[in-house]
Amino acid sequence: MTRAPDMPAPIEEDWPAIVLVRPQMGENIGAVARAMLNFGLAGLRLVEPRDVWPNPKAFAVASGADRVLERARLEWRLDDALADVTFVAAATARPRRMEKPVWGPREAARRLRAAVAAGERPALLFGPEAAGLENEEIARADAIVTYPVNPGFPSINLANAAALFAFAYGETRQETDLPAWFAAAPSPPASQADLDGLFQHLEEELDRGRFFHPPDKTALMRHNLRAPFLRAHLTKQEAQTLRGVIKALTIGRGGRKREDPPA
Amino acid sequence: MTRAPDMPAPIEEDWPAIVLVRPQMGENIGAVARAMLNFGLAGLRLVEPRDVWPNPKAFAVASGADRVLERARLEWRLDDALADVTFVAAATARPRRMEKPVWGPREAARRLRAAVAAGERPALLFGPEAAGLENEEIARADAIVTYPVNPGFPSINLANAAALFAFAYGETRQETDLPAWFAAAPSPPASQADLDGLFQHLEEELDRGRFFHPPDKTALMRHNLRAPFLRAHLTKQEAQTLRGVIKALTIGRGGRKREDPPA
């Protein structure tokens, strides 16, 4: 497409990524893609969509945002969709009592914009239309995004929720004085894959030491154990260092030889 | 519905009204109603919808915002839909060269909120999905609302556009320091019906004086003539006074008796 020299340039940015977890209706996927591209966001990821993908209904509703849908990454596990992500925000209508920062869409937009400027690869998660994200999925997020809705009618359409964030994000492109929430770290930030590896390593070793007891408290204990590391927003170097710490603490434990965990 | 005493109260405000002009798809009408009520707006008006009304598709998509649809005012002429409105904003994607203020959704929200606080009855007009509002419809507005979209993909979904405004409007409810753009006037503001009467009266008399010449320039001349009166945002008293002025100027003109225009 040729443009006159004085036309403003189109905007297509891959970060922050928008991650739709178990989206139900193809129409909503298409509407999200359209709303994203309206405000210059082009990085869409789908986790376990209900219907076949590519979904013709999504393309029909996208009204021309086909390239966002064509490039959308399809994954069957949230872990895989977030493997290269370094900062996770989760949109939820219901406030949940978790030790995480809670932002409105405007605050979230400014924070994630600052993250991108500092070299992070942030993502915003939306859950399925009816049920929203599960607690387990929200627990892995670094921050929670909620919308300041009418208490008398809070249920917001998925595409509208994406549109509000994308609009707010577009506005931050004009801001030049974003606070340095994300200092450009000497070492790059840990990806979700780095963190998954760290937590898996730690939990395996703790399991071996019968740390998770009683069994019905295991999920809660895992969550509480992860929370401070998530809040710390580790660098890649720190995640590696911590795995070295675990190794050092466990070597030769119980006189039983064990394989090294995958690096 | 009973609420616990510490629950925040639901919000349902009739002003600003959202006016959908010739909406095509019932689904979009329902999606607009849902987005409005998400942020506490309940005054919906429909002008000449394409399909039968009430439209079951609208109710299906509204996800419970039925009372907004049930109370929606249906009109066949824009004039009738705006008769009691005192301030008209028109949403349009394409900037048009008109002598009107142009606001983004946030600015529009703050302005219309200030208008409501001063006793005005403002409305925001959205055109049909594909074509948008016609020039003639935009010409009658006091202000234009545009969205800061990606130049590479500017076409925004109707419900998303309504949602962005409603969201921005909801945010203004927290603001207590809105500038007094609309001073509470000693006389209430002129309604659109008052203005229609004034313009009709004036144009009839001008027509009698062969003011509108040549005929192919009539529409433009009417538009240019109305513009300063619209910008002045007349009070009801001023609109009446101006009609008295027209009468005084035309009485006995041409030796031809004429009926008084309707008051």
C-alpha cells in the first residue's frame, strides 16, 4: 500500500501481546483482532480455543484485521503461550485476594508501555467469555487488570475489554515521561519458561523432601511459594542463580544420586 | 435485587443519551446497550434502524442489558430523536472541515459530563456501521468526536466506539474539578426543537426574500448560516428572542400578510 508522504504511518506492534485463554466464540476472536489493530497492537495468541482454528467467523468479524489473525500464535497450553513472555498481566472482573498489584486499564497501559520501553515482553491475558480466567491462571500473573465497571452490570464483552486496553495503550504512545517502573536491567528479564523451569526444579526438590503436606494444601502452598519470586520480577541471571542455589542445597541429599534437572 | 449495605450502588444515567442513527445490525445495537450499561449509561435512542424493532438479536447480544433496550426510544427522524436534546456531539472517523470543536473520547466525556452537571441534556450520535453519519447530520452537531485510531486500520466497531466513550465517561464520575464549560445559565439551554423552529422560521423568511440563490448552493448556505448559532449554544430565551427579531424584521414585508410561525 503506497501512502502520501504526509500520511501518518500505520502502527503494528507485537508487544504487549494479547493472550486469549480458551476463547469460545470465533466472532469474539475476530473482534479482538480488529480492536487491537485499531490501536496498533498486532501480537495475538490463542490458548486452546473452543472451535477449530483458523475460524472463518473470526475473519468475517475482523473487518480486515486478517493479518493479526493470520499471525496469531495458537497454543494448547498457557505455559507454551507465555514461554517467551517476561511480564504477565491478567484481566479479571472479580477482584481476587492475591498479593499482586491491581491496575485499571489506563494504569495497565502505562505500566506495560514502560515495560516495552525497557525491553520487556509483556502480555495481557483474557479468560473465556463466560467464566473468565481460573485462579491458577491468575496466580501466575505479575499484576491484575480490572475495569471500573458499573456495580449493577459488570459483565463486559471480551472485545470491548480488549478495545479499552488497546485504546488506553495507544494513548500512552504520546507520553514521553513514563516513570521508569522497569529499569533496563543489566541482565534481561526472566522469561516465563525460565520461571517455569525454576519453579518446577524447586518443587521437585521440595516434593522429594516431603515439603508439600498435607496433600490438599499442595496447590495453595505452591502458590504461596511462587508469589514472592513473581513479585521480585527476576532477571534471567537471577533465575539461573537460584537454580544453582537449589542444586547446591540438594546435592547428595539423602545419599541418593539424582539426575541434574534440565538446564 | 437486594444488595448488602456495603455494596456500591448500580449506576443508570439517562444523560448523555447515545443516539444510533440508521443502525444496521441488531447485534450491534445490543452490544452498544451492554457497553453503555457497563459504565452506567442507560439512555439509548434509535433512529430508523434497518431491521424490525424490538430486535431479538439485540437482546441476545445485550447479555442482560435488556432494560436499556426496552427503554430505548425509537424514532424515524433524527429531528425527533433530538427534540429535547440541548447539546449534540457527533462521532465520526473522518475529520471533516467544519467550524466545530473536535474532541477525543476522553475530552468528549469530560465536556459532556460538565454539560450534564450544568443541567444540559447532551447526546452523542453514532452513524451506521459502514458509512458513518452523513455530512448533513454532522453539520447540526455542536462538536465532533473522533477516536485516535491507527492510521493503518482506522475502522472501529460501533460497540467498541460506544464502549470507549462510556468507559471514558465513567471515569469522569470520579472527577470533581471539571471546568465550568457549561455555566449554569439563568435561562435553560435551547433544545434542538427550539433551534429547529428558529432555523425553519429564519429560512422561510429568507426564502421569501430570495436569499438562497443559486439553488445548488442552498444546502451550503443553510449550513453556513446555522453554524454561528450552533456555536453560540443559545439559551431557550435567546432562541425565542431571535424569533422575535425575525418577526420584527419581516412584519409587513412586501405588503403581503402572512401567518405567524408556530411559537
